[in-house]
Amino acid sequence: MLNKFIVSKILSVHLIVSYFSLCFILCLILFSCSDSAKIQHQTSNIKDTQITDDANIQVRFDSIPKRIVSLAPNITETIYALHADSQLVGVSEFCTYPPEAKSKANTGSYLSPDYEKIVSLNPDLVLINVENTSNPTYQSLKNLGLKLFLSNARDINGIRKMVSDLGNITGKVSSADSILNILDNGSETIDTAKKPDMNSLIIISINPLMTTNGKTFINEITGMAGLTNIYSNEIIDYPSVSFEDVLKNNPDWIVFPADTLNTAQLINYRKELVSKLGETNAVKNDKVIFIDENIMFRPGPRVLDAAKLLKQKISDLSD
């Protein structure tokens, strides 16, 4: 449920398949092409392959999709990270990273996609990030006879699955392996040792006040940065909480993903925090961190970048 909330907030807030033929093709490429060409031609021929999406639906692929529409920013980022953007013909209006994504056909918003535009693009695959197949957008696209693949990464393991899935679908297995290697090895380089006075409130929304429990990728990012989530034991992934309860828990830090380029909005957010949470250690000690919501709210290849950025901001305020 909250994935919908996060994506709308961003408008801005897991296949084992045998590829012996791919390995053979890649070997030919490695010995016959330049390094740049390797990236461009590291595709495989999918033939009668089934990949299970995050709704546990087996989606059959007879060939590599050549016309893909992505309806989620994190999926679009992953497609670009895989060097499969030449296969991408349309994206949602929220797909703003990398900047090149904005040159693709605009298929409307997450809540109100332009179905006519999507159909006109003649996609052989639509990638969608929703909770389940009962989602109205999913059902509408299905009723239009479009081929769908549901990817709903909730945590870092989910991100790994998404990268692997999309790597197989687009034929960019080598690129996917590289990204997975970075995710696996990169996280080990981040010192996650817990220190005193690192209890934190992670704000997903301030009106209403919403946070995250310990099962989400956002919680994992803050954990890699050394913070301890005061609401990690909540049952709901993204629960609503009261300002009174936050005062009672008295966080040492507040992490607030937002549009960091909107100075006026940040000033208003800070005033509201001072007004409603002014008695917390976080506000009294000026340990409120505003961080780019586009990197914190997108479960994709940049999760380690988000953790490193947050850790640096924590260090800056700790000096």
C-alpha cells in the first residue's frame, strides 16, 4: 500500500534460469568486440523462458522485449543501470533519473496513466510497480491485452531480485551481475556499527505523520548509515504515528526525505518540526537531516549511494 504512497510522493516515496547459450554468445563478444561494444551487445536470445514476477505469476518470454514501458521510477533507473535503455520506449512522468529518462515518451502519472499513449507505443512489455494484481492500473492494462510484469521491491533483497529479473528479461545478464556484485560487496564496506544516541525517527510523510518499520529498504538504508529506527517493531510497513508518541520515544535523530531543492518547503517543514517535536533531542540538538527523497524513496541500484550520503550527513552534524 505504501509503495503507491511513496511513488505518488516522489512525483515525488524476490529465478534461476539456465543461460548456456548466453554464455557462448558472450564469449564470442568478449573476443571480438571492444569494451564499449561489449556493453552494447551483451544480450541473449530468450526462448520459451518463464520468469516469476513479484505477484508470483510466471511470465513467459519467447524473445527479448524490444519495446518496454516502465511505470515506476525505480524500474526505469534499473533499466538504465543495465544499459537496456534502448529497449525503453515510454516512462511515467515521475521517471526523472537519470536525466536522459525524461526524453522517453511520457505515459502519465502513476495514479492516472495515459492508457491511450501506452497503447500507441505498441509495447511488448509493461513493467509496473504495484502491491498486487488487484490494483486498478494493473487490471486496466491487463484488460487492454498488454503483457505485464509486476516488480514490487520492498527491501534490498527485493531490489536484488528486481535487478536479476530485469537483467534476464532484457538480456543484460552481465550488467545485472555487476550491479548485484556492487550491492553485495558494497554494503560490506559500510560501517554499520551502532553507536549511542542514534535512535531515529524516519519521516515518510509529515501530514499525516508516517514512518517505516524494520522491514523496508528505507529502514535498511538508515541502518547502514548507523541509525536505529525507533519504530522498527511496528507491524505495518509504513505506519501512521502521533506526534505525542514521537515525543515519548524522543529520537536523537530525525531523517526527513524531501525535495531538497525546494528551500521554502524545507523552511516550513523545519518550523513544523520545531512546533510539534521541539522537545525531542533531535530538534533541540539540531540533528534533523533533510535528504533527497528521490534517492531515499526509490528501491533501486542507488540504495548504497543513499546510505553513504546519509552517513556523511550524520558525520557532518556530529562534528
